[in-house]
Amino acid sequence: MRSYAQSYAAAGGTPTTPDNHDGTSYYRRHNGATWYSDILDNTNGSAGKIVDLAKLTTDLNNGTLPRFMIIVPDGNHDAHDCPVGMSSCTTAQKLAATDAFLRDNVGPILETPDVQPGGDGLAIVTFDECGGGANAGCGASIYTALIGPKVRPHSVSATPYKHENTLRTMLDALGIRRYPGAASATSDMSDFFTTSGIKPAVVVSDPANGSTMASPVPIQASAYASPGHSIAGWWIYVDSVGVHHAGAVASIHPKISMHSGTHTILIRAWDSSATSVIKRSVSASMPSNRQ
């Protein structure tokens, strides 16, 4: 992951660099990555993932673009302030500067194989607000465009999506099934895509595959439904025999008694679409001196 921020280096180049520092049009408040505690604490060197926009061209030319990236224009190029060298301007002139920014910085990314036919890349262009604030102007709506080889061309959704839907869509595209905050209780933007939606999944936290455990064996599993649905039920099978069932919950954590030996544990869940069955199997060994 990298966050490429325009004017970041000129402004000071740190996560806490404030808005308009050193006479720049850099806005920290538009660079969302700088507000996370892991970045501020530099957990695992994460503060170094925020770089100046100039690094984008280098990574593109070297073929080292990250799997996930955020591109943050400065105030002169994000339709917030006037373009460079102008003290006053029209909305059309602001948008022209934004269009040029997208052409010069996002355009080359759209030419990469991941975002061309046959790829599975996804680019999202969005804003944080419209008009005078979060709930003012433009009917409290913001412009958001999805671009990629699996996006339905020229599609417009009638669903009133929010930022948490965008976050869930990005996490689903990355294969991440743990959703923070409001993203855990909403759907992804599946109606924009030519595919039938993200496949549901079971994530087993415990036991690890091939582990040796004492009986009773603690099971920790979470299930993620297909878009627009919820988990409807569970079964756990040990060596093809049903030993535990649960209802419409997103996670389970029973303890299952097993005899000594090696066992195959199948964890099955299904969602409210009635056709989606999701499974995950692991193997575990019980020591011979434990029951």
C-alpha cells in the first residue's frame, strides 16, 4: 500500500505536516492516511507508506506499483482552490485543473494490464464533500466513478451509497473479509460490476490447519455473506459427522470434544440467498493421552 500525496515533500513530508505548510497547497485533512494511529505511531514502518506524488511516476516506470494505492491531489488540483497562479477563478477552471490532474496521474495507471481488458483492477475517483460541506450543496451527494475491466460501462446506480460502501467494495476487491466500522454492516457496490458479486467466505481463526490440539477443541470462525445477504446458519462436521450447529450469527466459537487421532473438521455456513453455501475444512490431531 502507498498513499501518493501531491506537494507532500514540499510541505514537510511527515504524517503530521499541517495544511498549507511552507506556503504549499498541501492539505493534511484531505490525506486520510495521516489520521490513522498506526501511521502516527509508525507501526512496522507504516509512516513511510505516505510518499510524495513524484514517487508515483517512478513506481509506474519501474513496474513496482503497490496492490493498493491512494492518490491525493493538492488544493490547486482537487477542485478546492484555484489552479496554480490564479487568485480567483471559476468552477470550470477548477474542474479543468482536476481533469488535467486525473489525465496526467491516473491516466497512465489505466493503461496498465490490471486495468485493461482481461485484468481485474479497479480505480475509484471520489470526493470527500460537495459544495459548502458534508451535507450542503449537490443534494448532499458527491461524485464517485468506478473504472475497471469488470465495471459495467456507463452504468449509474440508483442505490444511495456512502463512503462505507466504497470501503467495503475496495476490501472485497482485495479479498479482505474483515470490515472495520460501518463497512461491516453494509454492502459492496456490486451493481456496478459485470460479475455476480463477491463470493461468500468462511474464515477459520482456530484451529490452524495441521495443528495438534487437546480436547475439547476451540473453534473460532467467521462467515461473510454474498452482497445484500446475511449469514443464515452453520454446521460443524468432524469426519463427516455433524457435531454442532448454530443460527443466523456472523461468527461462532464452540468447543468440540474429539477422541485421540487425526480428524478433518468441516465448517459450513450458508447465507440468506439460499443458494450460497460456504465451507472451510482443516485437519487437527488429538494427543493419544487426551480425550
